[in-house]
Amino acid sequence: MSGTLTVSPAASPFPWAAVSIATFTQKAELNFDQTASGLSLELDGTTVTDEQEIVRALAKAGGLSDESVKTPAYFALASSLPKLTAFPDITAALDSVDDHLAFRTFLVGHDFTAADFVLWGALKGVTFSRMVFVKIVGLLKNNKHVHLNRWYTFIESLESTQLASTSLIGSSQDPIHVSLNIPDIFFHIFLCTEAKANKARSNKTAASFALGLQGAVDGQVVTRFPPEPSGYLHIGHAKAALLNQYFAKMYHGKMLIRFDDTNPTKERAEFEETILEDLALLDVHGDKISHTSDYFDQLYELAVKVIKEGKAYADDTEQAQMREERWNGIASKHREDSVEDNLKHFEEMKTGSEEGVRWCIRAKMSVDNPNKAMRDPVIYRCNLIAHHRTGNKWKIYPTYDFACPVVDSLEGVTHALRTNEYRDRNPQYFWMIDALGLRSVNIWDFSRLNFIYTLLSKRKLHWFVDTGRVRGWDDPRFPTVRGIRRRGMTVEALQQFMLTQGPSQAVVSLEWDSLWTLNKKIIDPIAPRFWAISKEGKVSVTIKGGPAVPEVKTLPKHKKNAEIGEKKTVFSSQILVEQEDAQSFEDQEEVTLMDWGNAIVRTKTVDQTGNVTAIEMDLHLEGDFRKTKKKITWLAQPTPEHALLDATLLDHDYLITKKKLEEADNVEDFVTPVTEFSEEVLADANIRDLKKGDIMQFERKGYYIFDGASGNGRLVFIHIPDGRAVSIASKAGPSQPVVAKVDASKAGSDTPTDTKMYKVEKVYGDAAAAPKSDTKMYKMENVYDGL
């Protein structure tokens, strides 16, 4: 903290903007003073008393995004809100902000600015004496302004904002006896109740977890994300990566990406490239990239040191026996061997000789500690496989439990973020640092992310790839980063979701619906709208009164967002509609042809199977679309001048039928029989301009992400769940064809194998990095059987 913000807890209206930005930037310590006559900020030797100027000063001190020419307008709006009394004036003000936020996360630019805090504080803190607050809260709670409400709730849910609320509660033990007028008492009680509710919610999800990072110093925080280069990142890794980056930015520090390459049996150089690609898909970029192998020499010297000091010993106990002895608290027969013998065995291990590979090095922590992680864990072992970076230089490698705390300390990491499944090993982590006399590191625990019907085990995911039930590690059915991104998950949705889950210590299996619902809120305002008609059973419709020759009109791609651009729509007397829609039409029923107008169904031709084969309608443009029950998408029948495009729509189901697979479960017993569904459609020609990875909506069908063109020219779209139960429920049924298993031999026959969304610089440059893995389980093929 570099300043002090003094405020009376009885202030009305309460200066929420100043208090919240103080806790967010951590540039001013809060001083709640019942005797304070007003608001004041002492910062860098100057005193500021105007709330808006205080917000500006703290925003600047905290390094928030620069303001723009739009900022004064939001400051002016914040000042005028408490003065509004007429409901239309309040509604107009909120409408304006809601429209602005429909296509933006923040008021100005791409990150928080002073404008966000000033306007949010005004909305939260307007006085009850004019009942403006009641009207505003009523509009927000009734979901009349969904975009404004999203923005308001996002700031409300910040840990720093909740900390400000709970700090206010703690500052006033008996708020009812504060000298306030009646409306302000009501207002203050409301604030206290709301803050307590926030605190309760925080405690429920975060248990006793402290907000923020313990002992964090602004500008000095260093976090790290240490993946093992043995596979692709999944959504669980995404949480760790995003939280590490979030806190590094929050404290204006650094985040390191360190490859934990201590096991040459599993690791490959190519995985380092794919991990960086995965991180790019998450918009995560480290300030430095390093490897644990960079420190092999120092780790070896430290291992020798700990042996010489009698804090580690060599052991040749068989693995199964060692496991049993550790479990039962039985000391190894070698625990009291001499330092000389231990060093001799360590040197033998270093040579990789037949005798050396029998031994390992164990830390001399405890024999019978109740925490079994402290029972003399292995810290060094032999491995004769060539390392992908160091080759055959080493035959011995440190374990993760030894290398991680050492390298964290050596690299200047201040806060090691890791899942609470490691909690029992935290004392072990600190023992290593103390035993070696290294700089201390803080550990920040968070819960592991689990989802129902979702596999995160690399071994089980390998099985799906090996058996051809998916097309690769980027398959949209996979929980890998590239899998969920390929299915249409946005970085912004992942970031917001992970941050809301971040403090939680509870290990639970989450539903996917909340994440996809959040994703929908982000893509809906910016996804262009197009139309598609299912080929199967498509119905020809003759429109009487329609244009004599096809006409082309320019329409917006998004009716509520002109910035998305325009599209060309063909109007014709001969159109196509869906069989399902045609079946629902009643004789003489008036329906609405979307983007055109009303029409009246005059005749329907039905074949012997009950399918509609032709329809005649009279155009009735003077009809009122508000009175029709059915709004129908349609496409002009193709002509040589106005063609339609062939497209395939893919939808996917969960890979497994059990909510949570146990370690002993055989994955083959719980495989969903049908996990991919396709629909062949005709789509309007506007989709020709889409680029791979673009997100759009086929109206009345759902949101899709463009996955590229197949070998025969058909465009492939992957359905994006929207969070509704119907979009994420199991889709398998007895009448569906089985298409779950993919013929791996056809890999690359239809769809390009380049599924990268972003280009990432190679770790090793263009030179050959190391031997490649000759195993199909790591191939990233992308094919579509039968398309």
C-alpha cells in the first residue's frame, strides 16, 4: 500500500467507487473512521477529497488502462444518476449503457479503467432518499438490461469488491446507532445485509481461503505454470494457467512457463510446442520460458549437499516393499547408512551401471509421520532413456517433489499455485527448501477442476485416441484445451469461469451448463446470423405475389449489432423450407417468413409416407408478424446466378455414460455408443466468407464454429452448446446410426490436418529438436468419415 483512503462507514451515498478501486489496485489502505467528516485520500504526499478524482488517482497509481475521449461522459453520467427522479430518465440512462455494453466487456477499451469503477459505484451507491436505488436495482434484477447486469455483476463478484464489502461490515459493529436519517438507515442496513451475504457466499465456496495472495508485494510477484511435456493441456490445466497469469497481472508481476522435464520416459520435444500452442489458444503468454533440465547441474549439486548433511540416503529396496514400508511406518534397512556409502551409491547411479540402477535417493524426513507424504520420499532415481534436451548426459533425474521447490526458489518464484490434491505434500515442499537453505516460496492452493461425464486422465484419453473413437487430441469431444476451443469455447468465457472458481477449495464435479451459458452470453452479441435448411425432406414452396425474378437485398448480419456487417439475401418466388416446419403448417394459416414478411398457406401436397412435398403460399406483407405463431427460416431455391452451399453440421455427445469414472473403472464399460451426429444442410452463400474458427449462428438451429472445408468442398460446422439442458443432454438413442468409432486409416482424407488457431514460435526454432515419438496416440489427425 502506498496511500490511505479514509471514509466514514455512515457516508451516504457511500463512496463505493473509491473503496472498490482502492482494494482492486491495492494502492490505498482502507481506514473506516466513524468520526470522519468526508472522504479523503492521502497518496504520495497529496490529499484528494473528491471521489471521482480519487478514483482517477488510484487508477493511475494502479496502472489501469488509459482513459479515452469517452471517459468524461461516463463520469458525467455517474454524477447525474443520483439526481434522476423520473422513471423514463432512469430507464433511458440504463438503456444507453446496456446498448454500449452489448458488444463490450468494459466501458472503455479492453480492460478496467476508472470509468468502470465510477459508474459501477454510482449504480451501487445512489441514495435511497430519492428511491432511485430501488428503481435501478429493480430494473437490473428483473433482467431488463442483461448486458449492463452482466457488467455490474462481474465487478460485484470481484474478490476485491467483496473484500471492500466485508471490510465495511467489520468497521461498524452496530450500524443502526450511527447518526443517519431514516432512508439512509434503510440503505445502510441493505449494504450490511448484502455484504454479509457476499461474505457468506465467499465462505461457502472459498472455505477459509484468504482473498488475494498472501504476502504479495505489488510489482514483485512471480508465478509459474510448470506443465510436464508429456501430452496436451486439458481444461484442468487451463484453470492453473489462467490463475497464474491473472495473479501475475493483478500484482503487476511476472509469470514463468517452465517445462517440468524430469522424466524422459514420457516427455517429448513436440509436446512443448503443442503446450505453447494450447496456451496461445487460452491467450496465456509467459514472460519467460524455461525447463527444469536447465537446472540439472544445480539439482545434482544440491542432492550431493543434502546427502553430505545426512538429510538423504541411498536405498535399493524394491518398489513394492518400499511402498509397504512407507505405508506401515517401517524404516528402510539403509536409512542409517554412512554418508560415504550413500555418496558412493549416488555416484554409481550417475554412471547408469547395472548396480547403479538398483538404487534411488530418498529424503530423510520421517519414518512414521501421520502425513505419509513425509515418509522419506524418493528425490532421485535412474533413467537410462535419452532426454529430449540433454541427450545421454544424465542417467539420474530428480523427482518432481525435489525439483519443483528447488527450481521455484532458484527462479525467483514468490507464489506457487497448485491444486489442493498436493496439500499433503506442501510440508514436503517446505522441508526441501529448509533443508537446502533456499529462499522461501508461498504456496497458494486451489481446487482441482472436475466436470461430470468428463475424462481428464491422460491414460484414459489415450485409449480413446488409440482405438480410433476420436480423431485426435483436438477432437471437439475431448476436454483438452484445443478440443474445447475447437468446439467454440471462448477465452473470455474460460477466464471469467476460472476466476469465479479460483478461490474454491471444494473438490466437486461441475456441470458443463454454467460454462457454456457464460460462453453464450459472450458470443451472442457478436455472432453473425445465417440460415441453413436440412437437405433431408426439404420442401419447395411457391410464393404467389413474390418477385418475378430473384432479387438481392442487403440485410444486417446481426439485427442488434450493425458493426458485425451486412449480408446478401436472395428473395424469390421459389423458396425452400424445413420438412418439420412444413409439417406444422395448417391450412390457411398465416406464418412469418423471417426478414421478409407474412404469407398465408393455401395448399400442401403430401406423399404416401406423410411427408410434405410442395406448398403454395400467398405473400401477405400487410400482415402483422406479431400475431403469427410461427417465424420460419427459408432459402431461395438455388439458381445458376444464386447458388446455395453444401454444409455439414456436427453435434457431439459425452464420451462416457458415467458421471465420474473411478480409477478402477474400465473405461470400455462406460463408452457412449453414439457420440457424433451429422446433418447435411444447404446454407446461404454468405457463409463462404467465413474463416476457420469463426463463430456464427444458424438461426433456429444454434451457434456453430466453422471448422473448415472437407476434401469434397463441403463446409463443416461444429455445434456450440448454449448451456440449455437440451444442448448438453445425452443425444444417443436407439434409432441413431453408430458413428462413434473413426477409421484412423482414413486420417487426413477429407479435412485439413492443420487445426491450429494461432501461430506460435517454436521452442527450438527450425532445427530438429530431438527424436520424434513413433506412436499414433499423439497424432493430431482431423477427418470426417463419410463426409
